[in-house]
Amino acid sequence: MTTDDKSLIKGGRQARLLSTCTTWKALAFLVSAGDDEVYYRENSKSFQRVFLRPRILGNVKTIDLSVKSCLGVDHKLPFNVSATALGKLYGPGWRSCD
């Protein structure tokens, strides 16, 4: 990857953070939405519509969101919120993209 290519993907805060823990080639794939631009646009629009409003929740001290034996696996929290289409790509103990 050339220096010009790297300068194109350095713009966002997420790109700067991810550049410390991944290769430039993997980062270029993530920020380019090279697999399907339609999903990139739809994901961007949907994240603009989502607002988490904890002030409307009631007493949340005793809520248990765990799921027992879903397809043979117990889950403490049965969903994942991810800012990228490739969730679990970066982080401690997660799979590597290299």
C-alpha cells in the first residue's frame, strides 16, 4: 500500500485508532466498504436513526438478559452491537483479520 493510499483512509477517528492494532490492508477493506456499497449506506443510515435513551428505563438493577442454552450455548447478553459489518474483528481475544 502506498503512502497516498494510507493518507486516504487516515481521516476518521476510528481509522486512526484501528491503525494501531491492524494492518493497513485490513483497515483499507474496513473503511472502504469494498464488499457492497448498498449495505454500507443502509448501515450508515440506520445508525443515524438509533438513539439509546437510558432515561426512559425503569428499575434496571435486577434485569437479567441472559439466555440459557440457545443452540447449546449459554449467553450473558444474546446480541452484539457493532459499528462495522465485520463485528468481533478487533479486540482482546477476538479473531484476527491477518
